[in-house]
Amino acid sequence: PWKNNRRFFSPSPSEIRLKAKREMSGKNYSIGLYYYFCYLISKVFRLRF
């Protein structure tokens, strides 16, 4: 149940990556990089647990 709760309000890695690509294609390059790092971190945590 904890994982379901967490998943409910946290976006999936693929969503974060899509958002990062969208931001990087625009003028918010730093925001895109920030989202991409969030994506990588969430991937690492998913592998760890």
C-alpha cells in the first residue's frame, strides 16, 4: 500500500523524462536538466528498493 500511495502523487520516470525533453526543447534548458536529474535519481531508487 505504501508504494501505491507514493506512486499516486509521484510521477513515473518516463513522465519526468518526457517533461525534461519538453523543457529542454524550449527555452528552459536548466529546468529540463533538473527534471532529467530527478528522472535519473528516481530510476536509481527504483533499482535499489
